Amino acid sequence: MRFVGEMIQAAENDSIRNDIYAQAKNYGLNTEKARWIAGFLLEAGLLEEPRYLHLKATSLGKQFVSRLPLFNEVLNIEDETDVDESKEPVVATEPERTLADELFDRLGESSKDPMAFGKASGVAFEESIAETFCYMGFDAKRIGGAGDTDVIIRWKDSEGKNIIAIADGKSKSSGTVSHSDISDVAIDMHKEKNNADYVAIVGASFSGDTIRNHARKKKFALITVEELIEVARSSHALGLSLDEIAYIFQVPDGLSKLDGIMEAKRRQMDIITLVISQFRQEQELLGNLSPRDLYLLLRATTISPTLEELMDVFHILSKHEIGILVLVSKASASENSTYMLAHGKSAVNRLRAIVTAIESGL
């Protein structure tokens, strides 16, 4: 498999996850596959997480990669002496950039340039913060101006209750927000004025323990741009609910709870992929399969899903709204009920059509 040893090598000196995932594209892998490899290497003790959203090679990982033959990047994998001159030359192209990529670039750039894009001090950063929360599904808008918060964020929780958070954007040329950059009096006034449930301070990074300890005491969530982008990307890739994303506002351990939710969702997506793939490979030979069958077939894999995880996935995939797995024989013990894989492509097309219709109405 490509980009296993290469990932360890890329993380030799404490690297940001997103930077490593970006390198994976040069080996023909998408971000989700890179995340899966990272999870495997973490479990194997070849990588470690020195801090949130960072990866670093362990001493064992460095020893391992020193003995491993590494791939060249896909773009350079063909030796020049073996090129068939009769063929059309292959032109390397950059992955197509999305509107989300452009938004996150603006967010990052404006976090370190108060006058970014020719706008008044802090305006571009505040606008980008609001756009990022809108991208995740919140009702967010920039307020700005003297005497009010920078960004107000609204949503309804799972019980229909209106929730409000305010965000104070701190754009600093140094790229670092310190304790002296925060006015408790102003933030408390903004919170009261907007009847806010949560307060967040967003910046490129935060320096020292003083600001962190004070923010914890005041229940202010400190959110770095890197963390906000990671959550925003995951909100789309993993289908996070607003209640789940809202953990980002909770102090002191909301972000770690959200990280746990995202890891669990990534694992569930990996298990879904594995289950569908296994059905495609084994159904013709073995016939209909049960969760227990899949448990026995997959227990030696890297993911090695539990029986409970497989039963959850079978339940999801056999729902009427999805219908890619069809119940054939119901057993008294649900883990022994058998299913068949049916209408895979049509189920995907139906779900895609529903999503398109919903998006058109939003």
C-alpha cells in the first residue's frame, strides 16, 4: 500500500495532519484514505499525537521506515528511461479546488492579516468566520462595529431550543493571540447583549497558559483556525449534526469530545465501506450474510469491527430510506439474521437525487 512509510517519513518532525493529508494526494490517495492510514499507524505505535491535530513519528516508526522501500510520488513514479515517446505526455494537474478550499484559504490568510483583501481591520477575518459556520449549517452572520460582537451564530438543538453563540475574531499579524488581546468586559457585554449561551474566540493560534487558564475560567472557547477548518471539513465528510459540531463551544473539554465523535464517525464510515466490499466479494460464493458472518470474516482485518459495530452498520444500511442491504431471514438473535446486498448503484443514485433536491431547496 502506498503512503504508509511515506506518512511516517512526512511526520518525522511533528507535522500538522492536514499537511500530511495533502501530501497523500501525490500518491493517488484521498483525505479519508489518508486518515485511515494515520489511524492504523497510531494504533500500531508508529505515529503519536503530540498535540491536537498533529502527528509525529515515534522512534519505532523511524526504525520501521528506515527498512521500508518507499514509493515515489505518483506524478514521478515512471522512470524517465522507460517512457514510451510514442505516447502522449502526461501532464500533472493540481486537484480541482472547491469553494470550500477557497473559503478556508481566506480564513487562514485573514487570520494573520488584519487588513486582508483591502478591507477594514479584522473585517475579512470576521466575514470568513461567519461563512465557515454557515458552511457547516449554522445561521451565522458578521455583526462587527463598536459595542457589539464580531459574529453571531444561531441554531436549534435537537429539542428545538434556540441556541446562540458569539465569536470574537482576533486577526494578528504575528499569528498569535495573547491574553492582552482579549477584553473580558467587552466580551461579557456582548454576551449579555445578544443573550448568548456560548462565547468563542477565534485566532490563528493562542500563546501561553495565561490566556488558556483565563478562558477556561470564563468559559470562553479558544478555537484556532486550524481546528475550525478541520471541524468544517469533517462536518461535510462525516455528516456531523449541529448538536455534535456545537461541542466546539463547550469548555473545558468540548473539543476533545468532538474529536472523539469525529473519530467514531470516521471508523463507522470505514466499516460501512468494508461491509459493502465484503458483500460484493463473498455473497456469490457464501450466499446471504449475517452480522456474525461479517464479524468472523473481518476480525483479522486492520479495522477489526466489533459485533456491535457491525450490527449498527447493518441496521443503517437496511433502513428503508437506504435499502442497500435487504433482510432475507430473521433470526431470534439479530446478529444471526441474514441479509443480501441489492440494488447498490440504484440506492446510491436515489440517495444522491434526494440530496440534490434538498440542497436545491435550501
